[in-house]
Amino acid sequence: MQAWSVPPVPDLPKAHDPSRIRGFDTGRRETVTVGPAEGTARMYVCGITPYDATHIGHANTYVAFDLLHRSWLDRGLSVNYVQNVTDIDDPLLERAAQTGLDWVEVAETQIQLFREDMAALNVLPPTSYVGAVESMPLIVELIEQLQGTGAVYPVDDADHPDLYFAQASDPEFGSLAQLDADDAGRIFAERGGDPGRIGKKDPLDSLVWRLHRAGEPAWDSTFGSGRPGWHIECTAIALDLLGTNFDVQAGGSDLIFPHHEMCASNARAATGEPFAQAYLHSGMVALDGEKMSKSRGNLVFVSTLRQAGVDPMAIRLALLSQHYRADWAWTETVLAAATERLELWREAVRLDTALNADQVLEQVRTALADDLDAPAALAAIDAWAGASVAVDSDDTDAPALVARLCDALLGLAL
């Protein structure tokens, strides 16, 4: 599957002290170094289920981890970044049934719209952009591998003996989310799980292969025609393209459990190795007091804002004004403030001369190295831009340097 075009990333002067990037690891509940000192950083960010357009909550996640991608590149690392597309799942089939469209058409339309939104927001594309459908042989192979270890079993259901992953096969299951049994069961049910299914060995066991039902798409396998569960898809794709113990698994905080917990558990049971070294999660974006989500229907779409004439860089700047781990609310006030800020910055970089910007570059680098602190980075540029517009300056190179650092590190094309 094709991603979107790679935007140019301007060159910057090398950092005097290229500190390693640190991020908050959900499993360890502390800030840790993420990425190697040299060589290639490996990251997996969970992608969309393409049954609707890109909303601000999605954009918040992909812009957040675009900062990590850009910071790694700025440190001289190569980046192997993988993102999936869950292009077969219940929500997609349900949307197709509601609209009367073929599920493949729905998926293709929404994937293309996502590409356009990401390109408009100046998000660097992943190295590999991979759909579940094209990965079916990998998924089947991983399920077979888990079967061989005894970690997969058929549910006790004569009509539909679907295959499930036995979480008891992984002694470290639960170490990421650290939930008690009641909360785990409740959240599992809220986020696509089936804790009450009769015939399972444990309520938290997750579906890995759903045997064919009439009217549903299906693929052949050694364990019968059907389609995969959600979690096993990401596990198979990540293991194939990144291997075990890769640097960062990332996504929205609503993926901590069950999705990232299940992916990590699948991988450990199959390989005996850790799935990822660190798990980074972005906060949830609310609208009208509730988390923005497709199920609630309280969505602000990136494409709708773009079609209304909103500058995509103002959208991106609004997202960067919040720390990536924070839960926050999207409002017209947030967007208006970002638009005003963008105008000030653009005015400053159009000046013939400005205040020296070397210190600003190091301040932005330092802020991003400290758990991707975009608000601190923005504050440094605010101070430079405000002072440069207000006073006489004599550095002819500064405006161009600030424009380049905004683009290279923050993804903001001024």
C-alpha cells in the first residue's frame, strides 16, 4: 500500500550536544530514553480503521509522533517507521452496510482522504504503510506459530469455533496497562472485546481468527476460511517489518488496553522476546466535554476544516500547542489562537533582519528531547518572533534559520 509523498525536510546546523530523545513510557510509568544513539530507530504507530475521515483526535496522534520522527532525523538517525491500516474489521463492514457501498470502496476512499490530510498537515510518511488485507499471509503464519506454542485455542462453539489467544500463556500479560480484573473487563468490552463470550478460557482472551460468516469477506487458512482479529494484525506486521524489541510502539491512549497490551502479549508468546522497548501514548481530544470519537459522532474532521479554508499549518500549530500526552478540548478559541500565532511567526520570518536564532534552535531541540515538549518549543519561537518584530535587529540569516527549524523540527511550513 502506498503512503503519501515525502515532504522536503530542511537541513539544520548540527547540534552542539545532540542529546538523546526521552519520552514517557506507559509501561514503566517514567520518562526513558527512546531510540538508539546511532543507526536506525524503529517505530510502529497504529493506523486508522478506514470507515470515516480523519478527525482531530487522529491528527493529534500522528502529529505528535511526527515530532519524534523529525527529532530522530535531526539527531542523524535513520528511521524505520511502520504504520498499519486496519482495512478489514467490523466497523468498516458495518459502515459499508449502512451506506450500501462495497466495503473495499469505503476503505479505499477513506484511506485516500487520510493520505491527503496527512500530506496537508506536513506529516512525514511511514517507511512502510501496510494494510491488514495485504498482510494476510503474515497474520496466518503468526497464528500458526502461536498454535504451535499452545497459546491459541478454538472456542467451545460448535457453529463458530473461532480461534482465541490465551492470555494465560504470557506471564507478563497486563504489565502495560496494569489494570485490575474489573477495569480490564469493562474496558475490553467498551473497546471491541468480547469478555462475555461463552466457551472462552478467560474473559480477556482475544480473538485472533474469526471463522467465516455468511455475507462477510473471508480468506483461506490452515484453520479454516475467515478473517483475523484486530490485535494480531498489528503484531504480525510489526514483527515482520521491525523485528522484536523495536524502539517505540505508539498510538492514542485509548489503545493502551486492550490493543497494545494484546499486541505485546501476542509477540512475547510467539517469540519469547519483548515486543517494543517503550510505549508512548498521546492524550485524548474532547469536544463539548466528551472524548472525540466516531462512536459518539462528536467529530471535527481535518478535511472539513481544510475545505472551509483553514490553513493546515494553523491546524497543526493548534495541535502542537498542547503537550502530546495531555487530554484537552478542541475549541474555536484554540484554533483562533493558533492562526494568530502563525501570522506572527510568518511576519517575523519575512523580516530582512531579526534577532539571532542560534539559541532558539537549541531551545527547540532541548524542548523536543524532553518528552516532545512542543508547547515549550513554541514558547521559544514566540519570544524570538515577538522581539524580532518589535525591535531593530541586525542578523540577516536569522529569519531563514527560524523558518527552516520550524519546518524541520515542528513540521510547520511558514
